Amino acid sequence: MNKGFYLAATAMLIHERRLNSVSQNLANIKTQGYKKEEMIVGTFNEVLSYRLDSQGKTLIGSTENLQAVSEIAHYFDQASITSTQNPLDFAIMGEGFFEVNSNGQSLYTRNGSFKIDNEGYLTMQTGQRVQGQNGDIFINHDRFVVNDYGMIYDENGTYIDRLRLVSTEDYSSLTKEPTGLFSSAVPLETIETQILQGSIEGSNVDMTEELTKMMEIQRNFQSVANALKLIDRLNERAANEIAKL
């Protein structure tokens, strides 16, 4: 009976985590450059084995095949691109990320909605400085042109810098930060890909798909909750019957 109780309780926790993930996607459906996430579920044994092996340890003992969150996967397929006519908006065509500097740390994003800060540097709306081949990109005004290869020229045609665009063959190496940007333990490689100035990439979240998932999760959650109540009543009845003996 305890096994059924733990299985049902674990399932409820899993559904709660899945619902949080779907809610996160829906909340960012209009966030520029947002990449949808999805919770991957495995058995507790699989997750435990992976975590121990990755640290060079040996797994000892065993447990029931309870479900556990294996990882949060992100889907990096390209979203729709919209023309804004804003010279400070950029969209990447194909693979790759913009690299930005956040307090000395390299972070990566598909959100190309930039601005010029008070010191004349090209930054994200949240202040991280956009990186070029020569480091922080200093422009000082919005009268500039970026060609398809990311090369930046001022109004007189003078070369300023080139946007640093990077990518990786292993997207699982990317970790999502609380800011929504991605980090990597291994620096990403510079690539050449097409840039569109005056355009912005949207979110790759499909509202219909996420709402369908949400309804499915809620139904499953309710079913497990009912099963948990039944198990609890059976445990209570068993305890009362034993007491009578």
C-alpha cells in the first residue's frame, strides 16, 4: 500500500513540475527570442545512476522505479521573424546566438532587441553589452548599418566592428540562467550566419500546443489526486481493522 502511495505522490509532483514548465512557456509567448522548454521524465534509478556516474562515483543499492525529473530540455528551432524597421533590432537567420557580456561572464541569446546605453555601447534592454569581434561594441548613436554578415558601419561607411555570433553542436551543454539567457561551461564557437537588421525573432512557443498540454496535465493531476485519496482511505480502514483485532 505504501508503494502505491509513494508512486501516486511522486506522479503528482511530476505533474506539478510539468504544469510549471507549460506555464513558463505561456508566460513568454510574446518574449522576443524565447525558446520553449519541456520537462523530461525518467525513472529515479536512471536519474540517480546518471548523476553518480557523471561525478565518477559508483552506484550502490537500488530503489523502486519511481519517476523523477531527468532534465529540462529547450527547443532551439527558429521562430517567426517580424520586420520592425528599428535599426537596433536584429534577427538571426538559422542557427546561432548573440554573445553578450554580463559582469564578465559570456551569455548567449536569440533576443536581438538592443539599445545604446548612456556610455554609447550596444546592449540588451536589460543592460548586458553585446559582443563584437573586438569585445564590447561601441557605437554611440543609432545611425549605423549592419550588413547580412553582421558587419557594422557608421553613417559615413566606416567599419566599426562585427557582431560576434556563436553556436554549439551540443545544445544540451547550454544552461538557462534566471535572466532567460543561456550560459555554457565551454565557450561557444564563432560562426557565420545571416543577420537581418530592423527585424526581430519572436517566441517559438505554440499556444495551442501548450494549452492542450495544460489540459492534459490537469486531468492527469486530478486522476492521481483521486487515487491518492483512495489509497489514504484504504490505509485508514486497514489501520482501524487491525486495531479491532
